[in-house]
Amino acid sequence: MSDHVYKLIEVAGSSSTGYDDAVKKAVEKAAASLDHLDWFEVTEMRGHIRDGKIAHYQVVVKIGFRLD
């Protein structure tokens, strides 16, 4: 295995379905414009409550991608 150098970015994903979907959306959106994504880390989780029920989920995700 070669040594790698990574760049880190932070993105926020949101979903009305759940945290898992919010993470998937954040990673997929980052992958649409960046190459060599290798890992992610969820650093924050929060949501919006409406009428006593969860209405929206939001996550902040660190994503690491290899530099050429």
C-alpha cells in the first residue's frame, strides 16, 4: 500500500427520511464534483421538530479524499 496525502472537507447533508439518508446525500453530492473520496466521519447530528415529531434530519460530515 502506498502512502497517501488527504484533503479534508466538511459538508452538511439533510433529509426528511433519516440520518443515514442525510449522510448518503452528503457523500454522493461531494462525489459528484470530487475524485478519490476514501472515507467520511459524521461530526454532528441534529434535526428539526415540528408538531412534536421529527420533521428533518441534518448531519455534518468530514470527507477525506486523496490528492494526486
